[in-house]
Amino acid sequence: MATKLYNPFLDFKFDNKTCFLTGETLQSEDEQIQVFPMWMMRAFDLEEKPFKMLDESFSTYKKLQLPCSTRAAAAIAAVDGLVEHAVEKGYEAVRELEQEVLFQWIGKILYGVVFNEIQAGIRHAVMTGEELNFSQALVQKFRNLHAMLQSMVIPMEFEHKNPFTIEVFHVDNAEETFLYRDEINTLIFSLRMKDFGLIATLQDNGTNAIYHEEALALTKDEKLHPVQFEEIGAKYFYTAYLFNRLPEYTYMEVGDKVFVEPMPLNDWTMKPIFDNWQAKTYGQVLENFWKPWGYTLFEIIKDPENPMSFIKDEEGNFKTVEGLPR
């Protein structure tokens, strides 16, 4: 990995005296930023709302923080400002944001959750005297996410293709809607609020978007009912689980810039990049995403060859949703 880039995973440095992004030593443990932007927490009254951690304990949105230097905080605030301004304007402005800006904004939130999970794991290990067990595959994913996030403070160019893809959808949300989901093992993220929804795959080199080409083509330029957005979300979260590669990247310094190049996903096994789609497992994911509307697994996969869909009608065209609550 390039020497310009800070790697906290070398010695598992996740204390509050070191900037999470740059590795700079902080003057005080009070040098912290919020994982979730203040403007977003205030807009949806999130600060004291519970946030479920992997160990089934609960924190709050406000308690999720990151130790951060003044320099890194200024770079993050600049990105956050661009997104806040776009969100105020709505879907069209969010869609116009550069993929890299959206990646930096989303990636900082997702990595912030990861950082807090790791800190909780370290605290638990110290209290119990047990060793902290951490999958090397996860370490590799998180290390790559962290390296790419440093594009906020180091000139960085993603060569040939972006490692990430962020899809922006026009969604007819109820005014008070705020729905955040993530899966840190597969580095996937979705967010639904205002008049849009986001789905981000942060380390698949764009393969999920190719897999879901049909759904993306059907919904392009359509204003979606929330049930339709959640269906696309279920598809993405399920295929992120089916994705069976561990992407690798090369980092090369040229002058002041770091060039990031994805390595080919095809390997010597010649296995498909995604494991086989199972209707029942997909149905269980969709049932969870469709909880607000009460559809059961039995209804969803009554015909396993053609699971229930609000995106596509029997003729294969985009389906209009009527009479269903938002």
C-alpha cells in the first residue's frame, strides 16, 4: 500500500487520540466529529434515537463519533456541505453530484459505523480478557475503504473504473421519512429520505449494477413508490451477499497523487462472480424490506420462478403502484 496512505489496521489503532482518517496525533480526545452529519440528525430528530450495534447492544446516533484532526474535519465538512446543499434542493441535485463526492459522504458514514463497532469490540475484549477475533477478509475490505476515503485529504484517481457505484432514485416518500440501512460485511448502504433514495455498493467494481441492469432500466427516470425502492434495495442487499470475490486494488504514488486500480475479479477458479440466486432466501430479504406493507414470504414466493414484484408487470414493463400507503 502507498506510503502516503495511513493504515490503522497495521497495529489496530482505534483509540480517540489519533485522527481516524490521517493518523495525526490529536491534542485532545474532544477532537471528534459525528458519524452522521448534524444537519441530517437535526432534520429527522435522530440524535437520541437508538442505533443497533452488531453485538445487539444499542447506542444512539449522536453517540457515534470519530476522532478527527482539524485538517480532516475541514475536508469532511466540505464534502458534507456539497451533499447538504444538494439534499435541500432534492432528487435532481443529488443525482447531479459526482459519484466520488457521494462515495466520500457515504463511505465516511459507513466507515464511521465500522470504527465504532471495532472500538466496541476492543472494549469487550479488554473487559473479558478474550482475544479480538477479526476476519482477514473483513480487514482487507475495511482497509481498502479507509484508503479510498483518504481521497478527501490526498489527491487520488480511480483508474479505469470506480470501485464503488451509487445509484440515486426518485422516490415518492412521506415527508418525515428517514430510513437508513447498512451491511458492513458486504459494504452496502441504502438511505431513503426527502424525495430520493440512495443505494451504494462500495467495493464491487460496479458488478451489482450490471447484475441488476433490468431493474435499473425499468426504473430509470420513474418516480418510485417506496415499496418499489425497497424491492430494488432487497435485490442489491441480496446480491451483495451472493458476491463471492474479495476485490483487490493496487495503490501507486506518482508525484503528489495516488492512483488506485482495481484488480480483475475473474480468478483461476472460473467460478461466476455471484453465487446462485435462491428464490426463498431472496424472499426472506424482501419480506424484511417490505415489513411496512406486511407481505409474507408465502405471498412473495408463491411462484418461486416469478417472485412478487412491484417493479415489473407480467408483460415485463414498469409497473404502476396504486392505492398502497407510502
